[in-house]
Amino acid sequence: MPSKIIAAAFGWKAAHDDDEDVLVVWHPKLHRHFTGADAWKRAVLLSVRAPTASNFPHTRKEPSR
């Protein structure tokens, strides 16, 4: 249940596919979807992942003198 609450806070939605009788968790802005029993968990893991290094400027430590 906590995964569902966290994912919903990040904007994930749920739907039920009647043709295949499966849960679909999708995000309207990311255009991603997950299916199955662990769909909420995978949505949370995608939402709270660490940002890539390319998004931040690299800062080096100054050498000690």
C-alpha cells in the first residue's frame, strides 16, 4: 500500500485492462506504463531514482595543501 500512495503523489494513475485482466499503472506526462503485481513498486522506483550526473555541473574538490 505505501507504494501506491507514493506513486500517486508523483502523478501516477491506475487503470484496469479488462481484455487481459491486468492492472496498468501509467503516468500522463512521462508516457510510461507498468503492468502486473509490482507495477506500483516499479513506478515508485522510477520516480524516486537519483538524477543522472549529466544534469548537474561537476564540482571537484580542491586539493589539500
